[in-house]
Amino acid sequence: MDRTEFAHFLRACRARITPADVGLAPGARRRIPGLRREEVAQLTGMSADYYIRLEQGRGPHPSTQLLAALARALRLSSDERDHLYHLADQPPPAPSHPTGHVKPALLKLLDRLTDTPAQVLSDLGEILAQNPLAAALFRGGLGRNIIWDWFADPASRQLFPAEERAHHARAHVAHLRATTGRRRSPEVTDLVDRLLAVSDEFRTLWDAHEVAVRRADTKTVLHPSVGRIELDCEELLTPEHDQTLLLYSPRPGTDAAQKLELLRVVGVQDLGTSQETLSLFSAGAEPGPE
């Protein structure tokens, strides 16, 4: 691994990204352009000390997962991402197979969608990117697989009304069927095999051979703090069908817009009793610490 060139490349990429580019507040006056090292560490989920050592050319050999996180945080193009992998002596993701690399333009769009929950999912159901409002709404982090969670972790279903769960289960399986028909890889086979082993419901639905790529849908979210939120879900596929941008908008005639605004203001904080908090917000008072 060429640690010196790797460090130079990280510093150059960091210097050209502004806080606004990645949805961060500008903060106090900056002596140099670009992001601070601590901000890059925050965006990638690593410690600031670890990232500083990488930029100083004395860090450990980064994993492919870490390289993918750096490529997202620094908004690298596909060519720049591949260069980062080469500098780290790692093979870049094969272009013929779906990857976790989200295009910078799509990430910039997520950053600008401040009043609409939005996520980017892989064709296997992995959460590749999401804006803060989606994180607050679904209370889930990057790297989670919504299909695996649905069948392997019953608690994940508590976010949705009981009467809608059968529909969501069928949609998950039909989408995974479409993915297996479009591409066959160990990654796809492994997920299907693990689901078959862990869930009787998945086995039954899998044997039905229903096939459907995700399209527009409606979802009702039972948020533990603000209650029931009814949403229209628009799902936009990339040309390769390997990633989907999901946009969640409030259903007309409901109070979903008000509840999303409350979540936007307070983020992932503990909102306390939903009715009390919602009443305060309705009266024009922003929730704050007691």
C-alpha cells in the first residue's frame, strides 16, 4: 500500500468538499477550505484518531468496507473511487456487479432533501445511504438489510401496522426474486439461503415464485414518539436496476407533514410522549430539553 499517495489523495479530496455539500452546518470560521478531519470521520463512522492517522500516512491497511465509506463521504466519482482502492492495494468493485458505491450526484440530492425522508437501497435491500430525516423516521443505520431484518428480526415489523405486514413481506420476497433472476452471484445466493434457513414465512412466499421490482407504494409508519405517519413512497431505479432511491412524502389529507416536520426538528432525540410533544409543536413551540 502506498500510504504517502493515499494520504495525499485523501487530503486533496477533503479540501474540495464543503460542509454544505454533505449536509453539515458550516460552523465557526474555517482557516482552510473543505471539511475538517473530524467531519470526515463523522461521515464515515470511524474515529477521528483513525482518520488522522490515515491522512498522516501511518494508518493501518484500510478494509474494503472502510474504503467504501470514505468514497461516500468524500463524494468520489467511480474513477476516483477505483483510484482510492488501487492506492490501498485493494481491487475496486467489479463494474459488472452491483456495488455499495452511490453516485455523488445522488448523495448531493439526499443532502438537499431536508424535509422529505429519502434512502438509497441496493437490490438486496441494504441501506446504502439515507438523509437524517429517514434515519429519524425508520430509526435504522447504514448497512442494515431491510429484507433480512423483516424475516429474521420480528421486532423490525413493529414500525408497521399489522394489517400491512403481509403486503410488505410479499413485496420484499417478490423483489428479491426479481434480483435473483437478473443476476446470480454468491452474495444473492447467500442471502436467499440464510433467509430460507431462518424463516418459515419466507420459505412459503419464496415457493410462490412471485416476481416484482419495487415501484410506487404507500406505507404507514408507527413511530414510537410521534405515532402513525401515512406516506406515499416513490421508488426510482438506477438504469442498472441495482440501486433504488426511495422518496417518502406525506399522504394528502393526513397530519403526516406535521409529524415529519417534528422529526426534522428534533432528529433522533427521545421525543417523550408523542401526544404531548405533538401538542407542543402544534401550538408553535419547538420541543426542547426539560
